[in-house]
Amino acid sequence: MTDAELAARLLAEDPAGLGGIVLKARAGPIRDAWLETLAQAFPPGTPIRRMPVGIPDERLLGGLDLAATLSAGRPLRAAGLLVEADGGVIVVPMAERLPAETAARLAQVLDAGEVPGPDGQAPARFALVLLDEGVDDECVPGTLAERLAIHLDLDRLLEADDLPPAPAPAPAYLESLCAVADALGAGGIRAALQAVKVAQSSARLAGRAVSEADVAAAVRLVLAPRATRMPAEAAEPEAPEEQAPPPPESSSEGPANEPTLDELTELAVEVARAMLPPGILEAQAGRAQRGAASGQGAGQMRQSPSTGRRAGVRAGRLGRGARLDLVETLKAAAPWQPVRRRERPAATGVLVRQDDFRIRKLVRRAQSTTIFVVDASGSAALARLGEAKGAVELLLADSYVRRDEVALIAFRGEGAEVLLPPTRSLARAKRALQDLPGGGGTPLAAGLEAAAKLGVAVQAKGRSVTTVVLTDGRANVARESGQDPMVDAEAAGTAMRLLGLKSVFIDTSPRPRGEGARLAAAMGARLVALPRADAGALAAVVKAAA
Amino acid sequence: MKAIFPFSAIVGQDEMKQALLIAAVDGRIGGVMVFGDRGTGKSTAVRALASLLPPIEVRAGCRYTCEAKADGPCPFDCTVGTGKPVQKAVPFVDLPLGATEDRVVGALDLERALATGEKRFEPGLLAKAHRGFLYIDEVNLLEDHLVDLLLDVAASGENVVEREGLSLRHPARFLLIGSGNPEEGELRPQLLDRFGLSVDVKTPEVLADRIEVVRRRDRFDRDPHGFVADYSEADAAVVAKVAKARKRAPDVVVPDQVLELASRLCQALGADGLRGELTLMRAARALAALNGKKTVTPAHLAAVAPMALRHRLRRNVLDETGSTPRIARAIAEIFPA
């Protein structure tokens, strides 16, 4: 049985207990086949509902069915999707684009197992299947992902080991899974608890006591995908064991083939290590970090926000987060009442039609992100970098009030690196800035390219972007060998201008020459010569530009 | 009935538990802000405390959870119903991220307005949380205008509604509990200052503790009612302790010498405003009451200083030291050995 099949059967065994699954897979026959397997695993007649993208709250949680209410002339309620799916499965396509509000609602219902309704609580216990199609930066909202026990990547499936006919029981599984979660740095206590549940479900499926094979499955499906560090070599897991109270059943007096806690932990760590090819952890850690912040980003993608300050009304349709302005709607309906009453003499109350609906227009102040692109090359680098760091911290302290974000890209040697993804957290910024390397060549083009990439991504979230480039403009490393580094840099600068990124070019060379001016012109940037850039002056320039 | 994880079964997290108890003893201390990672038992602890407290007496049919003998501001339809006193569990409202203003403040009852043309106010979450707890997960990700609104209502104890042709006010006194992770965005200092106490929670570092957490949760999930019964005695002790402390708190004496220490501590730390000193004094008094003492000692003050002041220190961009060590240092310098 593959892990994919096992995951489907586990979900069917204990849907609400496990919460669900984050399934990383592109749309395609493999994913469809898995969903089919999942449907087969449940008893026939189990509700398996697909959640449409951009579902409004009334449909999700239940609420007034406005169209039906208006035509009937009395309030009609409709149950929400979550209640309809009680005892079954909800499939969420494109989960990486799930708005933060919807994710928060789902997380709350997962925790409570019920939905508040007009007549008390309605049960809503279901397994959530998040179909994660994210590439690079996109990932499912962290609040939701951590509540779903199983994380599975359909592209990286491993064939589970063939089970021995009678796998050795492992009574110390709970302690062992906690130790492994610890060794892998996997998501705190919730992950350990979920691993325990998966091991129990897996054992129940096979109709046996929890055994080595169940522990291994829990590690593969729950702990390894959440790992943030590589477990140390085999000697390590013994150290934490000393602190653990000796579990009564796991001592040596058990049957000979029953593994001790140490052996079990070692086995589990081996399973995890086999699943984690080198390099994967770095990628995962980056994703996790961004996932934490992306909860809010998704909400800001919308052009017309669903929350914010009110700014008038417009005629329109309900749905997609639009909010009805009742007084204006009634005002719009008022003049027509005598006419409509003639058509429907039996009706009571105000006769409202769809075209009377007035939707609130809401505005939210555009939030801005400043991307610093810092030249970390050569001899002047350390001082320049230090000042850029100072400016970033000053701006962040300021963004307490303005709620702006700051990001930092440094380029040196062979390429550019995003040292600080967009954040408004002082704590995180400081950590990222602490050891910023310097020295080497000047790959200016690579730096500008990285800035453009990040700038476009930030713009897509509905934020306005200002790029601040700090360099002496003397590029000497091209993106591809054989090219003129300066020509290459100007091309990258032109690309930024064409992408519509607002930028400031701060020329830090002691005696500014033509390169800086040419580059600034290519970028369409404001040119500021600051031969001895200091943090305060930098922050002032940026504030003036933003 | 759904079982709720017992308060006394929570492993570790002593500072958070203590802060919650202190806030439960004296409601004027204001809300509690909990900083920390996800899955560290924040909402479990708050929910547990709410379910622990003795039920309150409300007027039957009252939509605003008014006290049985209520006076003061009351909306027009509050007295609807039989008006007979009935028992009700302490309200616990979990405010979802992305909640709309309508949901929080309350709005015109759409159903009635459309169906019968009647203008009636549909109370929001603020009314629901009256005399109970309002828990906001990830308060730092909440819309700014909502945070402002919540803190204002929490401070004034009254929700004033002026919208959609409605004009009314109703009492909304609740203990505001916020949680958030500072790594995901910070809260403005003016807002932080409105919270009475703040605590940092972390995942337990000792493996044995973590195993114990998982073991207890596993037992709770398998047999909720049996598990709750196991801890009912310990929980009852906590209830008794809070009830006794509530009664005793107003009579606890704060000596002048302790007041002076509190002022000097706030001065040394540069905590903005008088709110810090006031909270420090109230929290120390509540702690003394919880410990069964009649007088506040410097030791009580030192015990509550981190949670009362941690979030009020001005962040120094260039100083790497965290707030907690700074408070510990100031206490070591000022307090008599």
C-alpha cells in the first residue's frame, strides 16, 4: 500500500480526529485518482463536497438565503456547506489562494466541531482536504495547515516498506513520537499529538495494537513533512530520553521482539531521514516562514476590499464579499412600493428586488513595501551595509504606526539573495540582518532582477512598492559570462521601469560618475547622490519617496 | 454537553495561568495579551478558565446578558422576556479573524427588517461576550479599525451603536484576551498599552513535559468525560481560590513603601504613562489575595512586574535586550535584598 492510499484510508477511519490533509499536487489525473480513492474509502453516501473558490460566508456557515427570502416574503435560511458536509469531507481546491478570513473560519470550525446557527450549535465535523497547487512562494495558510494532521506531496511518494506479517507492537509509541517531533523540530505539540492519532488510526485500520509500522507511517505522513531540521546522528535521540520518565511498558521485560523506546525512536528517526533529501529542509523552512505571513497577504489581493472604512454606496449584486447597505437599499426600493404592491397585493413588508441592492464601497489605505537592494560587494561594503541595516531598522520602527513593510536584498560575488522577505516585524528583521555577509564582485544585474521579481510579487498582493537601490553603480559581474556587466545591469534596470516599479537610486560612490546616472535613467528612478550615506539620511530619502 | 479540557490539567504555562487568574480576580486590570507560537495551549487555557467560573445570573430572555437586577444603560428591548433570573454559563466568545464590524458591534436585524419592516437591533459579539471572555486569536492580524473599536469598548465597558438609523447603547464588560505571534507583525504600542497584562508562552522545552502534554490530550480525546472527572477536584480548588480572592481583594492593604517601589520601578524602566503603575498595583493586590495574604509585599510586586510591564517598555531599536531581562535587572537594582 502506498502512503497515498494509506492517507486516504486513515482519513476515512477518523475524519474529524485527524482534521484532514494538505495534499500538494498539481491538478491532473494523479490527483483525481487520489480523490477517487478517498471517496471509495468512505462508506457510500458520505457527503464529499467541493468548496468553490471565493465562497461567501453565508454559504460556508449558513445564513439567510436572500433571494429566496425576498421572493417568499418571509425569512428563509439555508444551511452552510460545513454543516452539509458533517461526517464527510470538504475538498478545497487552490488552497494556496484561500483568503485569510475563510481560513480563519475553517480553523475555528475544525476546533469547535460545530457551527453556531439560529437554533443553537449545528454539528460540523469533517475532514478537510486542502489541494495545494502552490509554486515557489505560495503556500496554504499556516493556521489551517497546522491543524490538518497529514501532509502529503504526491510528487514525492515513497513506497511504504512491505509489512512483516506480524509487526512488533510498540507500546512506547507516544513517547517515541514526541521525541522524534522534537528531534525534527516539527511544529510543536500539536504535530506530536497528530502523529499519535495517526499511529492509533493506522493500528485500528490493521486491527492490531500500535506497532513499529504505525509509528513509521505517522512519521512519514505527519512529522517528516513538518521537519525544520535534520535529526542528529543515531546517538542523539538517547540524550532526550534521559529526561523522559521511563515508560512502564517499554522496559526490557517485554517480549524479545518488542522494541525499547530507544530502538523505536531510532527507527522512527531513520524513517524521517530517508524521507528528507538534503536541501529540502532549507526550502521548507523558507516556505513555512512565508506561510506565516501570507495569511494576511491573500486577503489583500482583492482590488475592492471587503473590509475597511466606508466610502459611499453603489448599485450591485451581493456575493464575493460585497456588503449590503440596508438603509440605502430600502431607500432605493421605497419609491416603487405602490407599483409593486399592485402586482403582489398579498405580500406584506417592503418589496425589495435585486436591482434595489446597494453595496457598500469600502476603502483601505494602500499599504506600502520598501525593498532595499544593497550592494554588499568590495571594500566599502561593510560600512554601506551597516548604514542600510540602520535605515531598515529606523523605517521599521516607524512602520509601527504606518504598518508598512520592509524587505532587504543584498548582492555580492555571484548573485543576489533576499535576506529579509517583506516584513513589518522588528524581531524578525533584526535576526535576518544580524550577520549580513559582505565582499566580492558586483553582480548589479542579478540584484536588480531579484528586486524586480520580489517587487512584482508584492504588487500582486495589492501593496505599493518602492525599491531603493544602494550602490556605486559599477557593475562587474554579468548574469551570464561574456556579457558586458554594465549593459546587463541597464537591461535589468529597464525591465524594472517597464514593470512599473517605483524606485530610488542612491549613488554611494565617493565621486559620482556617469554610470549611476545612466542606470537611474534606465530604471526611471530618482537619483540621489549620497557619498557617505548614513542611516538617518537614507530613511529620510525613502520616506520622502514613498 | 461537550467536554472542555480542564484548567488544572494544563501542563506548565504557569505565567499564563497566573495572569488569567489575576485578571479573573480583578476585572479592572484589563485584558491579557498572550504572545507565543501556535499550538501552545493559549485558547485551551482561556476556554478552560471560562468554563471553570461559576455560572452567572441573567434575566431570562435578555439578549444582552444583563445582570438580574440591572440598572444603568440598557437598550430598549433588553427587558423583553419574563425577566426572571436564570443561571447561565460564563460567556466565551472566540472572535474570528476577518470578522466584520457588523458581526462585532451588532447591526440592524436584516430578517425582520425585510420580512416585517420592523426596525430591530441584532446584538453582535460584543453583547454576547458581556460578563464573560472575548478571545481574539492573532490580534495583530486583525484590521486596525476593529482593534481600536474592541479596545475602546473593553476600556469603557459600553458599546455605543450609531449606524443604519439605529442609536443605542448597551453594556459590554468583558475580559479581553488577545493572542499573537510578534514574528507575524507587531501591534501598535498604543494598543498594547491598553492590555493590562501580557505573557510570553512557549512550547515546553523539556521533552518529559511535552510527552505529558500529548499523553493528557490523548486521554482527553479518548475519554473526555472521564478525564474531566479526574480533574474536577483540582478544578474546584481553583474555583474556590478565585472566589475567595475576589472577596478578599478589596481589603488587601498596599503599604506606602510598596507603592513607592512600584513607582520607582516604572520610572527606572521608562514605562510610559501611569497605567503601568496602576496595573502593577492592582495585579500585586490580586496576587496577594490569591495567596491568601492581607498585605502586598515587595515579593508580590516582583512576581507580577514582568506581566504588568513587559509590553509597556519603549522598544529601543538599538538595544538587543528583551523586555523581560530588563525588568529583572531593574528589580534586582531597586528592590531591597
